[in-house]
Amino acid sequence: MSRTVIFPVAVNFGDCDPAGIVFYPNFLRWMDAASAHFFFSRGVPPWHELEKTKGIVGTPLLEVHVKFYKPATYPERIEVHTRVEEWREKVFVQHHAIRRGDDLLCEGRETRAFVKRDPDSGRLRAVPVPAEIRALCE
């Protein structure tokens, strides 16, 4: 388990559908932003810097599951509470709880991997979770 990091979001008019509620893909966009924010707030360098020093280009999404409970609208302020729920050898599972005050609006789980470019093919390949990054996040 890891620490929880909070990513604040201001819901704007453009985030909503014609009914005035947040269009569901925006929750996924905010979870993606919260994923990176989690690592950067724990002291992990931005991906473009990690690529220069360790060859890691980022943490692409492998799988996502989302459950919606309550709608959101503008001009509300919501928060994405993010933590690493599980560390595996080459992947990790992040849990996101999107809240408006005490109300749980949405929960999501993302499975991601740290990846490097294969020097021969240029394709991305998963690498073991770096111990120093995991240590910063626990």
C-alpha cells in the first residue's frame, strides 16, 4: 500500500454534456492526470527527465475499471484521491477515488507499467518497478 495523494480539479462548463453533468471520459482524463501527479508529488522526476537518466518513458495504461456513483457539474471543485493499491514485479495498480467533499462520485482502478524503449525495435517494453521509485511512494 502507498500514501494517498490528492489532485484537485475545478469542473468547467466544457467538461459537461448537454445535460450539465460531467461527460464520463473526463473522469478518466482526471484519473490519468492524477496518476502522474501522484508520482511527481512523491519526488519522482517527470517522465522526460527519467527517460534521460533511467530510460523510463512513463507508465502507460494497461487496464482500467471505473464505477460511477454520483454526477458532478460545473462550477464544482472535486478531488481525485490516488494511491498505489498493489505493486507487482512489472506492473502496479492505482486506486482513484473522486470525491466532492464527503461524497464519493466515482472510483477507478488502473493497471500500469513502467516502460523503456527497446533499443533495437523502438517498441515499449515493461521493466521491473524501480525500487527507488517504489520507496518514494510507500
